[in-house]
Amino acid sequence: MSNLRVTVWNEFRHEKENEFIGGLYPNGIHGAIAEGLREHGFEHVRTATLDEAEHGLTEEVLAETDVLTWWGHKAHGQVSDEIVARVQARVLQGMGLIVLHSGHASKIFQKLMGTTCMLRWREADERERLWVVAPGHPIAQGLDPYFELPEVEMYGEFFDIPQPEQLVFVSWFEGGNVFRSGCCFSRGNGKIFYFRPGHETYPIYFDANVRRVLANAVRWAAPVAGPEFPYYSANGRFPAINEKQSLEPIARKESKRARIG
Amino acid sequence: MSNLRVTVWNEFRHEKENEFIGGLYPNGIHGAIAEGLREHGFEHVRTATLDEAEHGLTEEVLAETDVLTWWGHKAHGQVSDEIVARVQARVLQGMGLIVLHSGHASKIFQKLMGTTCMLRWREADERERLWVVAPGHPIAQGLDPYFELPEVEMYGEFFDIPQPEQLVFVSWFEGGNVFRSGCCFSRGNGKIFYFRPGHETYPIYFDANVRRVLANAVRWAAPVAGPEFPYYSANGRFPAINEKQSLEPIARKESKRARIG
Amino acid sequence: MSNLRVTVWNEFRHEKENEFIGGLYPNGIHGAIAEGLREHGFEHVRTATLDEAEHGLTEEVLAETDVLTWWGHKAHGQVSDEIVARVQARVLQGMGLIVLHSGHASKIFQKLMGTTCMLRWREADERERLWVVAPGHPIAQGLDPYFELPEVEMYGEFFDIPQPEQLVFVSWFEGGNVFRSGCCFSRGNGKIFYFRPGHETYPIYFDANVRRVLANAVRWAAPVAGPEFPYYSANGRFPAINEKQSLEPIARKESKRARIG
Amino acid sequence: MSNLRVTVWNEFRHEKENEFIGGLYPNGIHGAIAEGLREHGFEHVRTATLDEAEHGLTEEVLAETDVLTWWGHKAHGQVSDEIVARVQARVLQGMGLIVLHSGHASKIFQKLMGTTCMLRWREADERERLWVVAPGHPIAQGLDPYFELPEVEMYGEFFDIPQPEQLVFVSWFEGGNVFRSGCCFSRGNGKIFYFRPGHETYPIYFDANVRRVLANAVRWAAPVAGPEFPYYSANGRFPAINEKQSLEPIARKESKRARIG
């Protein structure tokens, strides 16, 4: 069992607008992800979606969230910049963030990475095989050396992200491409995991290995009660800290700077 | 000699507004930096400043720039978002970027890092000693195991940046702080180096070791004529690439996806 | 409470040979470290020392060890190469390893790093201040932005280790040096943490912050039940794996290689 | 043109013992590699092989070598430990090392990595496609987004190496595997590049892209004249450095340590 408080965010448009996708994910992609986390012992899982007020990500919800998962695809541009800034601030303060599949192009991921996060893609029902390249990493818990997904949308290199701090998965695709499919980053006090699988037209979030990886990733991304993130103030600004008092004595010098004052 | 085309950017306000600082840097901070680069054999060094049209960073200037150095302090907010986006695009396409001292809080550095880039600071004329922790790195060329700056503004940890890809310098400060003072990153096809020294009230950019580091950093950050950055289009957008044709044959499957069409 | 099985290894010579040191560590350095771990809820802590049979590190002991801590100083050369190879094999299979202070020069650390692991040092009773540079890392749990040790042996850069995968602490020393004091590595399925504090002539392992870091580090280094380490065989060899059967069909080619057979 | 002094080392057994391989590489694998480097403007290329005195790697040869390339396969065990230690010392002092293909299992690579360096492999004449995942890295100079080798021996993950400092290539294999095929490391003052392609039964070292990568890698791995590697003494030992004199004054304390003396 886990006391971690998880919020599963979903754009939740495809499922309502396309009958086939709605049939694959009758409770929405968020419903399938939340179900998988509950199977793995997470007791405090809630969901939030784009069309709720403040996209379901109020200050209160985020304050009570240890790890946020993010799925979006066709409506990235409709996520308000204010909410994106709020999520970024919470990540810097320690909230974990799991970015899923087409979330690569979300505002929040681009903002935290500083790059385009773009890639090559192809919809051709091809096979993917995810190889574990960091077998001792907590996100590989319970996995075999690789696992397969029979039909997926392909994502291929070059994936325009900063070099991951740890690379956990590399994908092989039937059509001839490879991809860094499981990538760990840290930003401020927060941990971020990008996980590739998950197109809306395949039942990816019902797959046992995918669900296991998501559960592992949420545990890995849990906040750490270390030194508080020091650069966040009540008005949402990130100020530097003026350390007027030195920790050690500083010798008196003949500085010309004295003349400035 | 080097054919690299370097543009030295400076906010250029302190020097005009404060007599002491203007005396320290009679040709501006950009003038001192450019002079140092020329001493090290760079033949194509130009400068650009905030108050020029487009901050001196037109499309033409950036297109002809291999490496851009950036110094700003009190007017970060006056740099236009459009120019910042333009610089980011050029970095992703391969232009090197050297961010100096108080440039840690510039829009362009924050945008490329995805973090606040904030830190602790103190103005107390204290001594700094920069230790080389990556002696085989090209940016350490010609240096001793450490070098000193007699009087500086202190920058201290926690420095809110992503984990550097290589850490070249760690600073010791008289007042009791430490700092990751030389940090390498890559973003897209571009290389970025953050270098700590450089407050406007000290003659830092006349220091021989600092000048050597800047020359080394410019050489290290030079563009590489590798695979072209694939995600930049004429209208300034960063589109993903739809690889309709696979590189390898994909077996026909009984996919339910066929029903979507 | 933690079910992790920890073995605290100590050279255990100084304490027996020097009265002052024996007075500081009446139960040995291992005794002080083990006591600190028990305070932090570890129920399965045992100790092992150089002069025991097989240095106390039999196959059985290692098989029952999740995380091993290592302190040695004056007798590195007396650790048998066979035991070092045994410890390395267990690390690759997933056992965590915490290397302490003068353990930097141990055979096991040098073997796992591939470098000399040498450094500058000075015994001058100087003050050390350890700054957290990765506040979201599990090893920083419960810490303030920095902590101090009033009198220590100094270790200074350049520290000849591979670039750490995560850098958690950077030390400031009164005498003017800096040091990467908390360094994370992975090797095979195992995780390794090097932690600087700990000279035999100071009561470092009774310090509350040091004990907290050790407890955090042991938890972080715990084995992960991911894909089994595939290259270890019963006879202690590390063979590659011949994958005779491919996972995907390979097209018949006109290879000249056919002629070799 | 390049003044870098390159030594191309080859085991040189297969070519003499197997007619087919001897036909593919009439001047030996070393001959083909040296020819490729000369094509790319290296004027000072020499070769050395296992069966020469001291394997052709005397103190004099190594002292005059800026970058060493290493190919071995069936006789790793016949390389003397003394020569391996000599090569390691030179790498730590700054010599570049390019480890090729089956050199993954060489003593020198294992010693510098601290891991088994083992992997999965298959000889089935399958196609390999190497994708560039770091397009701004100097080793990607002149390359397209990927290049192909029509028939190769497969190497697959898990590749038991420390996490590379930069990952330049990821390979796709027809038979369903992936591999981190271009990996950068630093050790001491030296830079190391592992490059996967190169089995003796295929004409890999005549391939234009492979030759280009080798030339790029040699340039990247060139020694940097930074701070001298401080831990190597005339007798081949790696001593730590006792900094008796502090750089800054240390306050007199009431240390109990005084009692030791």
C-alpha cells in the first residue's frame, strides 16, 4: 500500500469525440491510468481533466498532490499558461511529474525541458519492444529484460530533449526506428519521468507492464523532505536570496568598491 | 587564429549609469570581453547591446553568429520575448551560448534550463577560488588546478539549474559558500556554458584566467556540422515529423485501429 | 523500520592500535556506524572486519546483504583480491555499496570506478561545511541546505573519480579547498554512494547529520528486483550471452560470410 | 590536416589465421583503420599489434601517442597486465582511447569501466541502423540522422557499462535488439569513446560513415593541456597529495586531536 497522493491528469477529448477511442477507454485514459495505480496499491488517486475549472488543477489540488501524471495530445494549446506556471512551481518545490506519450509536446514538459521535445512519429500499427538499459533503477522493478507492445504509434529519434539524467528504456520499432522511451530528469526539488507508450487508439494503459512502470515511476518521483526549495515566494515569483551575513569572516580589503556607496 | 564568428551581447546599462562602473569598463563589459577574445586569436568578434534595434540581435546577426556570449543584470525584463525565442531557436539549431554571471537570471537562460536559475548571493568583496574538477575538459585548457579572484560578488548553492552534463569548475568563497561555477549543457544541436565570474563592480573580465576560460568556452561551444536540427520551420514553429514511410517492412496486423478510418 | 539487511565493514585496526582513537570509537568505527543505522530503524545490521576469516565477507554473508558499507584506511593492501572480486560481483548483481571517507583508496572502490580515486588531503582540524546541491535527492531527506562538521581531515579536488551520475554534496573547507563529497554511481544492477566525512581521529560517525545521510544512503542503495543481472555464472565468470535465436525475422542475404563456415 | 599522433592497436590474429578474414582485411584490421584515418587528414598514424614486443606499446610509443584505438577479440587474455596498467596510466594522464567493437571485453576497457562490459550478441548477417541521438556532439560531425550497415554481428542490451557521460548513437537491429553504440566517458584527464561497429567477418572499417566517426572520435578524444594529472609518480604509483600548507588561515581549535601527537 502507498500513501502517496497521485493526481492523474488527462486532456479527455479524444474519448468523448471518437467512438472507437471512447470504446477503448470507457472511463477515459485517466480512468485507465488511475485503475492501474490502484491495482498497484495506491490508495489516494484522483483525476483531473482539461475541461474542469482551472483544468482541475487548483492550488488546493496541487498542494495535496505528491505526483502528477500528464496525458495530453490535441489540445495542448488550450492549457492556460497560468496553470502551466503553477504546475512548474509545484514541480520545483518537489512534486513529481510523469509525462506520458504525446505529453511530450505539452506546454509543461517543454517549459521544464527548455527544448522543443519534438520527435519523428508514424501511425502504422507496428510492434515496439522496450529494452531495460538501467536494470538497477527503481523504475525497472519487477520487469524482464524487455517487454513488448504489439501495436503502437511509433516515436523515433532524434528526440529533442536535454540529455536524461538516467535513461531507463530504449525502444525498438518494427519499422526501423529507436527511441529513448524512459527518461529521468530533476528540476528544482522535483523529479520528472517521461514514458513513451500510450497512444489513444491502442489499449496501452491496460497493459500489465505499462501499469507496473507507471506505479514504479510514481514511487520514484515521490517528493523528498529535504532542504525546502528556497526560491519561491507567496506572490509566485522566484527571487534570489541575498545572504547579507557571511558564514565565515571576510578579511577587510582595499576594495575600490567601497567608493561606489 | 580562429574563424569562429562570435557575438558578445551586453545589457550595457551599468557602465553608462554609474561612474565607478563606467571607469572600470570604459568600453563596456562587452568591450572587455571582446578584447579578451581577440587576444586569444578570434578574428570575427562583434558586439550587440540591449538598446540597439532588436537588441542588436537581428535574424541576420544571429545567422552569422557561431557563438553568442550573454551578460545582463538589471534589465532582464526589458529583453523582448520575441528576441529570446529567436535566440533559443538558433541555439537549438547549433549556435553556442555562453551565459555569464548575472545572466543566470536572464530570460534566455531560464527558458533553456526550465528552472528558476536562482541562487544565494552576497556583495562583500570576498575572495573566490575556482577549482577545476574536470581537468581533461577542453574548457580547462591552459589552466592550473585552481585560480583565484581577489574580490568578487559571491554566488552560492543551491543553484537551481538542471544537473550539468559536465561540471568543470567548483568555487570556494571566503565567506563560507560553494558554487558550481562552470556548467556545460546541450539543448537541441547547441551547446551552452554557464560561467559564474563577472560582476560589474570588479574588473573580472580583464583577468587573464577568466579570459582564457571564455576563449576555451567559445571554442568548445562552436557549432558542429552534424545532422541538421529537424524541428524548425520557416514560420518559427517546431513541428514534429510524420514519417509516413517506414524504413523496414511492417507486418500486416489484425488491428482494431483499421476501424477508425 | 526497515527490513534491509546491512553489513557494516571496517578495517578495525586504528581503534585497536591507538589509544586516542580507541577512546573515540570504543566499539570500533563499525560499532558507531551500526549504532547510527539502528537509531534510524534498521533492524538487520551486522558488522564485519578485516581480521575475521574471509574478512567477515563470506559468500553467505554477502548473499544475505542488501547494502554494504565500507571503511578502510591503512590496510587496503591487506584486503584479498578474491574477496574484492566477490564484493564486485555482488554489487553488479544489485547489492548497494556505501564507500566512506578513506575508503576512496580501497581496492573495491578503485576497481568499480576504474580510476585512481586519489585526492588532496590535509590534517589540520579545519571546519567543513557540506552544501546540498541536489535537494530533491533521497539522500538529502531531512537535511537543511547545509551542515557543518567542526573539525575534520580535509579532502580536496581534483578527486579522480568518473563524473558522478548525481552529485548530492559539495564541501567547503576552512583551508580553501572544495570537494565533491556525496557522489552517486551505478555499476551493473548495483548502486554506489561515496560519502566523504569520517576520519578516525574525529567523532564523525556520532554526528546526527552524518548518521542521517548514512541511513538515507542505505535506503537509496537498496537492491531493486528488476531484470536479473545476466552476466554472472556459477564459476564466477562474466560471460556474454549468445542470442542464437533472433526476436524478429532476419532476411536472407547474399552474405559472403556464408563462405566462412 | 591534423597533427594528432594516433596509434592503431590490433590483436591481428583472425586475419592471419582465417583466409576469408585475411581476404577482407589484407593489411589487417589495423591497416584498414589507419588508412581511414589518413584519408581524413591524420598525418601521424602508426600501428601496433599484440605479437610485437610489449604488444607494440612501449613507454616510448605511448608517450608519443595522443589517441590510441583498440581492437581485440579472441586473445584479450594474452594482453599482459603490465601493458594494460601502462595504458590506463596514460589515459589518466590524458591520452584518448577509442575502444572498438569486441574490444568491449578487453582488459583495458573493463579496467577503466569497473564493470563486466558484457552484452548479448548474435552472428546472423543482420542489418544495423545507427541513429544519432546527440546531433550537436563533435562525433556526429558530417553525419545524417542515421546510417546503416547492411550485415553485422548484433550487440544488444543490456550492455553492462557505467552510464555514458554522453550517448551519441543508438543502434537498431533487424533481429529485434537495440544497443548504445556510441558512448563517451572520461577517466582522469583522458577521454574514452566506445564505438560498436566492427566485426572481423564484415568489411566494416572500409565503410565511409564508420571511417568518419572514427576520425571525429579521434579529434574529440585529443588530450587537453589543462591541469596536469596530479596522482602519477615515476614508479607507476598513484599517490594522494598531502597539502601540508593550507591556502587560507585555519583558526586554532581546542581539538582533542592534539593529544594524538
